[in-house]
Amino acid sequence: MAPIKPKKKQMFVKKSKKGASWKFTLDLTHPVEDGILDSANFETFLKERIKVNGKTGNLGNIVQVGRMKNKINVTSEKQFSKRYLKYLTKKYLKKNNLRDWLRVVASDKETYELRYFQISQEDEESEADE
């Protein structure tokens, strides 16, 4: 007969709900300073469009959207995708016909930045010569 192995006790680890939060920042400095983007309008757009549990306008206490001068902070207690924030930003730019001039770039792990497309002057000069 085979020896009887003692049963291992299962240990359950509880995750603290208070510590889990997602914080993202959108840096709108360049377009706001140039006057082509309104940060207050963009903030209301995000508040209206962010979905929580499959419904828009359902932010409650789960997701907070705040504006500090040229930066918009999005904080969520529930899992929140940075990619979803980029999607909404691109949607806003397209709606306001700014998508041709601005792009959304990740400047670090928790931050997106709106930058202008780099149009090289050399390409334009060579096309004008031809």
C-alpha cells in the first residue's frame, strides 16, 4: 500500500480593496496653450462617455475625472484600461477635427500626452521644387 499523504491546507489571501486604484493622466499642455483645445470641454466629454459596468454616465464614486490647469486626471477604484482612455481621447479629437494635427502618445506608464505631428520642412521643399 502507498503511504497516505497529509492533505495540504489551502490558504486564502484576501486582497485589500482600498489599495487597488488606477490613476492616469492626460497632458494637454501644448494644444491648450495654443488655444485649439478646451480642457473643460474635454473633461465633460470624458465624464459623459466613460463606461462603468457597461453604461455611460454611471461614474458614481468608482471613477473620478478631475482637471488641474492643462492636465486631466482619471482615477478609478475598479479596473480601468489606459488604452480605453486613449480611445476616448482619439474619439474626441476626431469629433473636433483635430485628429489630423494631434496624436496621443504615452510619455510614461501612467501618462498620455497630446503632441503635434512632426511635419518635416525638407519634404515640403522638395515637393515644391518638382
